[in-house]
Amino acid sequence: MAQLKVTYKKSTIGYAEDQKATVRSLGLRKLNQSVIHQDTPVIRGMVFKVRHLVAVEEINDASATTSNAGGER
């Protein structure tokens, strides 16, 4: 299953209280903070509601778990 990387890009000052609550419930507290969530309809709906305040990237599981930590070539 894919994952979504959600980054908090714009302040909620001046926006409706429900949008502020949505940003907080996504786990975002500070500007430029990023969180990773499973790609579910619930998370997609929350992101859609505050799409003007956040940036979203889709992360595939293969690229998220692949690393060169062992130093293999």
C-alpha cells in the first residue's frame, strides 16, 4: 500500500477552526514539518480539506524501504 508524505507549508492563521483542527489531527504542529500516513480515504479527505495549507507526495513502499544502509553496491 502506498503512503503519503504530508508537509505543512502555510499557517492556519486566519482560516476556519475546523481547518486548524484538521491540520493538527494530521499530526502537523510546526511549519515545514512532514508526517507520513498510510494512503487511506480518511487521510485523503483530510488532506483535500486543507490542500491549500499542505504539500503532498505519494511514496511507494519499495522506494521507502530501499536504502543503501549496508553499503552494498
